[in-house]
Amino acid sequence: MSENAANNNNSIMEKNQAICKEAIVSELQKKKVHLFYCLECEELARNIASESDHITLQSINWRSFADGFPNLFINNAHEIRGQHVAFLASFSSPAVIFEQISVIYLLPRLFVASFTLVLPFFPTGSFERMEEEGDERFYFADQVLPLFETGIPLLTKRLQQLPETEKIIVAFPDDGAWKRFHKLLDQYPTVVCTKVREGDKRIVRLKEGNPAGCHVVIVDDLVQSGGTLIECQKVLAAHGAAKVSAYVTHGVFPKSSWERFTHKNNGSEEAFAYFWITDSCPQTVKSIGNKAPFEVLSLAGSIAGALQI
Ligand SMILES: O=P(O)(O)OC[C@H]1O[C@H](OP(=O)(O)OP(=O)(O)O)[C@H](O)[C@@H]1O
């Protein structure tokens, strides 16, 4: 081997060693997080823990007294002293908020190094309800640092897996959705609609863009009754959309309104090809199972990532 070749080999080895050392240091620097969770969120908590060796699941005994009031017990309270602790909450109803409040107050007082509250869906406080980083955030006291995450990267990743032959267009059902999402989805051509609420009715009209011949994906922050999406689908189909799908981050679906979207397998034409939601509303995920056209895009990876910040 010539002297030059030997020198080159040495420098490649040195570079590789430096890269390995950097990777080991960055692994060692990762925060170890103890993750507690409410009962509704057990599946999501397990998925988050399986994303990272640095997240350990912890448990709470969710007991109640004879009169129905919560009688909770935090297991391993000694073990978490000086540690980073997180609690995965679900505010799906006032009753479950009540039983979680005492845990949210107690955990930070158990001599922990830091406390993180993970709330995948909070009706008026999620990222999907604000337009841009920097918007005013109410609700939080000065000692709380809110971090808002979005589910849109999960959608764009999923759309990349669809056949290349499909021409994908993103549709916003109203100005609110356009304001929130257009910057995150600017790689797609768009259709913008306008929506007026009249009591229980939603009146949707096409404002700009042409959905003809395309696979149109309606993007919104959340679904409740489903009226917005259903009316928007009708407008897009009437303007020649080849196929319509929907993505909403939060599948709230009160009163099982998700049933309006399931494929009936009776030969009738299905309005929605795909309906993507995230697992931010765990009760919805349990009810819809794998029923077509629903597909759940999990927030587990992005929550595991955020717990490292
Ligand atoms: O499934 P539905 O019962 O139709 O409800 C869901 C719709 O409600 C919200 O919009 P809203 O009309 O409150 O306007 P906004 O986008 O300005 O918040 C939300 O952004 C959805 O578009």
C-alpha cells in the first residue's frame, strides 16, 4: 500500500471513529423520561414508549372511593425523584379531566427534575387551532412552556406512498383551514372553499382552484358532526373530482358521528376513498378500529421526539 493510500485510510478511520463517538455521546445525552398515562391513553402510551429506549412507562392505580370520587395512587413515587417525568393526558370529557387534575398537580411535586404534560387534543389549544408559531397563547401560566406540534407531516408522508399516477390536490373546506395549513402543504396544488354555518347546516362553496380529474384530499383541524367534510365532498364531486379523501388531525366524532363515513359494502358509491385521522382522540380510535375508509396515523413518534426537547 502506498504512503498516500495508507494516510487516506487512516483519515477515513479517524472520521468514522469521530462519527461513532458523536453518535454515542448524543445517545448518552438523551433524556430518560418516565411516562405516566391516563387509562384512555394506554395504547398510545405503549406506542410512544416503543419508539424510544429512553422512555419508561410508569403506572397509576386509577381507583375510586365508594362515592365515586377518585382515589388514585402513583406507583414508584420514590423512583422518579430527580427524574424527568411526563404525563399523557386525555381531556375527552369533564369527568376524566377531573380525575387527572390531581395527578397533574401531584407529579411535579414529587421532587422531579422536570414535568411535561402531553395533551394530544385540547379543543381550543392545539397547534391546529392557531395559524403560526408566535400567535398569542392563552391558558398557560408563566412557568409553563407550551410546545405545539402538528400532525401534517404524518399526512404528507402518507400521501407520498399513494400511486404516483394519482394527481393529488389539497382542499381546504373553509378559510380557517386554509390559514392554518396552507404553508405546511405548499407542495400541493390547492382548492379553497368557503363555509357558512346555518344552525346545524354547513353551506360550502368552491372559492378557488379546480378539482377536476384529481384525487382531492380535504384537510382540516378536526371533525365533529362531519357536516363540513360531507358538504365539502359534495362540492368537490360536483366539480369533477375523480376521488375525494379526508385528513383531520383530531377525530372528535361526538355521538359516534364517524358512522356517517364508514363504507357500507352494499355496492353504493363511497364518498371518501381514505379518511385519515391521528390517535389524538383515543376513544375514537377504539371505536373505529380498522373500518374502511379510516386509517390512523400515529402521533407516537412525534410525541417521543418532543419528549426529548
Ligand atoms: O364536523 P363539523 O361539525 O362540521 O365541525 C368541524 C368544523 O368545525 C370547525 O370549524 P368552524 O366552523 O368552527 O370554523 P373555524 O375553522 O373558523 O374554526 C373545524 O375547523 C371544522 O371545520
